[in-house]
Amino acid sequence: MIGIFDSGVGGMTVAHAVEALLPQYQITYYGDLARTPYGSKSRETIIEYSIANTEFLLRHGAKIIIIACNSAASVASGILRQKYDVPIFEVITPAVNRAVTATVTGNIGVIGTRATIRSGIYEKKITEQAPGLHVFSKACPLLVPLVEEGWLNARETKMILRKYLTPLKLKQVDTLVLGCTHYPLLKEQILHRFGKKRTTLIDSSVEVALTLQQHLEENPALRESLQRNGENRYFVSDLTSAAVAIAAKIFGRQIDLAKVQS
Amino acid sequence: MIGIFDSGVGGMTVAHAVEALLPQYQITYYGDLARTPYGSKSRETIIEYSIANTEFLLRHGAKIIIIACNSAASVASGILRQKYDVPIFEVITPAVNRAVTATVTGNIGVIGTRATIRSGIYEKKITEQAPGLHVFSKACPLLVPLVEEGWLNARETKMILRKYLTPLKLKQVDTLVLGCTHYPLLKEQILHRFGKKRTTLIDSSVEVALTLQQHLEENPALRESLQRNGENRYFVSDLTSAAVAIAAKIFGRQIDLAKVQS
């Protein structure tokens, strides 16, 4: 079974991408809605929560963990890899690999929550791979609440996107990493701001699914350990009607969320 | 000692108002930043957190509890009053009492988080006291993140305020309850939207401090149990630089936040 965790329901964009690409494997999702969001919290607290979430998924039989939360991936993935034997995937590395090959101008933009941008992880990983590239980062803390308010096409959302994205546009960024799992829901609006023809948007949920697919192709033993023994399951530590609505929007169908203790 | 809890640092507006009015008494504040915000979470989860926060303050010697979080007050104050012997104050009742006497047109507006507005608590309490009054409520989930982003005077904030407040203005509301402890930081901007001369804004932090003052005047035994034995203390379950900045903005001075386990 493939275990996926996120601070909330945004990481369901990852579950949806994995389901679309690898429907033969079983997914167990854990969304820590009782303590969401992680993006505004400290490093220590995010690490503590990430360990708890990983152990929850391992207890449920996960043979692979995907960290579907950028804030958790940026501060906790190294520690989780040290601590646990199972392969640990996260949304950052696959997006970085894709961004490095996609850029023509050499100017890559990254948007995310405060915790993700403050960690400097994208900048570090991109320049490690390709020291000549330039990375321009921008924390966009209002985008998650705007998505959760459902204001995808509101004029206020367009103005806030302009405010956040204009500095990146002025740097002639041609490749923009969506460093938060909520942002793919604003993909059209972001492309509109940047100019569709000139910009490549990197959606980390798609990239991590592709990376996992390749890893499974190369590791038959791991592939066999993943045998499906039931339906995909979606656990949350808190259950709200807003979460049910966002899950339905991401999957395009009703998703049963089961509440468990955080 | 007076114990005050909130989901985050917004409730420090209450601590600040109590300190200004009753400087002779010691305050212990607990901000549950590791699990903030409460406003988007379920009733059950908010009750569980409110009980934990109250017990933390009682262990530290609180003789009075103030629930400085509207979301917690709206769903958990009845349960806390049943469960504990100490007097429990909250930010809703004093604001309701003041709104009922302040209105001339009989049309009262209430703004707050999703959890607070969904609970219907202001409407219920206002119409219990004065069945002839009309209450118009509006959930404003973007205002807390806008305050935390520091965009108090941004054009986007003005537009979002207009979007949220125009329906209330059209109802000829003359009294507006700020049903969230972050909102007093937007007082000027909200008054500008409504017209300063025509509108009374009810700031629940001031109202709860006045109510506590009166209660202490009438209860000498309780007053004596409150003897100060040290400085005011500010505990948080997570420590971030954004929280330190908001606390400094509320108090107009640096506040030492001590991190404790949630």
C-alpha cells in the first residue's frame, strides 16, 4: 500500500495524480486537518507532526510514504528518511528535477507557504543541480485561504495573484514551481497572469506520481510488496464540510473521509 | 491569577485590554499556535482543544478563565462551565450585551470565522435578550490571514472588506460586532467602510475586560484569591517569528513568548 500524508486536504491532488497514473495500487491517505495548516508553524512542530503521520501510515501497512505537503517535505523529509526504512517520496525533488530541465531563460520561480519559502529548500536543490540557474522565491500565504474560501475566479484573487507574481514576472521567470498542493487549483489563473505561451508551470503532484511510477518500474520487489487488499482509504484527524467540498472538487467525485484521532 | 486562552495570538487583544483596565492582577496567557486556527475546525475538535487549554491554565493556578477565542467560546463555553468550578468568561456575552444597548436601528451585524458564524451563537444570544432585533451575520475567513500577512492597509484588504461588509451595510446595520480577536487590528479600515458617524463597532476584548472588572467589584473573595505572585506570563504551543511580530503589534512592546508542549 502507498501511504500519503498532508497537513490537510490539499495533498489529495497528489493522491489523485497517483490514482490516475497507478490505479492498480492501493492508496491510504492521511490528512492532519485537526492541526492544519503546517505552513505557518515552526520547524520543530512540523517535524513532530510529520513523524506522527508517518507512523500512522506505517501502522496501516504502508510500504512507501509520500509526503504530499511542501511544508513537511521541506523541513522533515531528511529526518524521516533517516528514521524509517521504507522509501520516502516527497513533492519537492521531482518538481525540482522537472524545473531544471524545463527552463530556457535559466530563471525559475517558486511560490509556496511561508514555511516552505523560508526553508530555502527549492533554491538549494535547484542550484545544487545546476549552479548557473537563478531562483526567485515568493511566499504566498493568502492563496490557501483563498482556495479554501472557494474564490478561485474572484477579482480579489486575481489582484492578490498579481501582487504576489509581478516581482517574479519582472525577473523573466519562464518556469514556475507550484510549491504548495493547493495551488494547482489556481493553475489557470496563474497561467493567465504569466502568459500561457511563455511559462511552464510545474505541478508537483503530477511530478511525484511520475517519479514513483519510474521507481516502481525499476524495483519489482517493491512493486510486489504493494499488492492491493482493499479500496483506497482517506483518513482525516478532523472532519469539516469545507474539507469534504475540496476533496470532491479535487477528485471530481464524492470522497468518503474517515475521522481518526490525531 | 487570570487565565486567558486563545487558538493563537489574536486573543492577546483581550490580554492587552485586561492588563490596561486591571493592571493589579496577574495574567497567564496560553496561545495554541501549534493547532491554530480553530475557526475552520469541527465542533468536537474545538471542544477537545478548549478542555486541554483550560486544564493547562488551571494547573498554572488560574482562578478565573477567559476564553479569548470566539470559535472556542461559541462551541465550548457551556461545556467548560459545566465541567469546571472557576468563573468562566468569554468574548461573546459581553459583546452581545453591549450591542443590544448600542443599536438604534435595531439591525446588528456580526462578523467572524466560519466556526463562529456557523454556530449561530451571536444571533441566538442577541434575540434571546431582545427578540425584536435583527441580526445579520457574515463569515469572513480571509481577514485573519490578511492580518497575519500584515496587509492592514493594502488595497486588496479594502476590496475584500468591501465584499464581506457590503451585504451588512445594505441591511442598515448601525452596530457591528467584531466577532474575532484579530479584527480589532482592522478597526479603522472597517469603520471607513461603514461610515464612522453612523456605526458603533463592538470590540469584544474591551467588553470582556469591563465585564470582568464589574464582576470583581462585586466579588471581594474572588478578588482576594487573585493575588499577584509574579509577572504576567505568555505561553504558546508553537513559536514563530510571525507570532512574535503580531504580539508586539498588539501590545506596542516586545512580549516574551514561552513555548510549551501542546
